[in-house]
Amino acid sequence: MKKSVYSLVLSDAVISQIDRAAYSMKTSRSALINQILADYVSYVTPESRVRDALDLLERSFSASELFRIQPLASESMLSLVAPIEFKYNPTVRYCLAFYKEGKDPAELRVSARTQNPRLILLFSLFFSLWNGAEKSAGGAPGTVTPDARFAKRFSPRRDYSVRELSDALAAYVQSFDRGVRAFFSHPDEESLNARIVSQLVNDYHTQYPVFL
């Protein structure tokens, strides 16, 4: 959204209260005034859409025993940590980053919180397996780095609501995590893992066809 500089004459007392409110909300004076004016004229800003989506996602994951919500300084991200039952007790970090501009509304970033070479190799194998299932299902595969990091942007096929976005993101993380857990319960059974992951990906795209 394009932004410009405007000159406004405002009461010092009002600005003092605005600054206090902005500080407590961890935002800037300009951002808060912009949101107040948008609310007054019933205009939904990109910032408001992101905030609403994050609120819905936090409610969804706070009720789950599998994920732990992590604090983040950014107002446009949600970070989750999920432990995996496997040797060395690895954990997976899921970070949902939202974009206020551009065609893609959000990106999922997955990282294995480990330095163990064996675990890095296994996570890389799972990410490749997941990407193969995505391609077969007509979805958009993610990118994989050598240090066991996975990233996938969500591209909409049509207009979508905040609820559709938050539901699709929550379902994707949950499906991805189920795949990770299944893979690590029998990492050497390649054909079984391929079937499980393929089913998870296909079920997801059948239920949430709005996003690639």
C-alpha cells in the first residue's frame, strides 16, 4: 500500500496519549493513527488483515498440545516449536511470516533445531519427499537449503478471506508436522513414508484448494 507524508495539527495531549498507546501495542505513532483513521472509515488495512490472521492462528495453535507458541519481536510473524520423538530429542520450528504487499500473503519457514549431521540429513530427506508429493498434487513445492531449512510461499488461486487464509495455514502446518512425526517414527521405510506424505498432501489440497 502506497504511503505519503501528511501534515496534521494535533493536540499535544492527544499525541501524548497516542504515543503511550502505541508503545503498549509495540507499534509506531504513525501506524496507530493510520489504523484509528482506517477503523473510523471502515477501511480494512493490510496490517489489520495480518493482525486478524495472527489472532486466529494463535487461537488455533494455543489449544494444541503438540505446538508451543514462541514470542517474536515482529508483528507479522507467528513462531511455533514442536518436539519430535526421536533420538537426540530434535525440535522443529515453524515460522509463519505474513506479507502486507505482493501477491503471496504468507510464507511458512521450517527449520530443524539441531546441529547433528544425521538429523540434518533426515530432515532434508523429508523435505525432499514432501516437495515431491507437492509437485504430484499440483501444489507449489518449497525451497530446501543444505542446513535443513524449508520455505514455502502460499499463492492464492482466487480472492480469499482472512479466515480462509488462517485455516489453510494452520492446516498446512498440522499436516506437515504429522508428516514429520510419521517419517521419524520409521525413517528407513521409504515406500511407507512416501504413501503417508502423498496422502497428507493430497488431502490438504483437496480441502484447501484456494492456495498453491
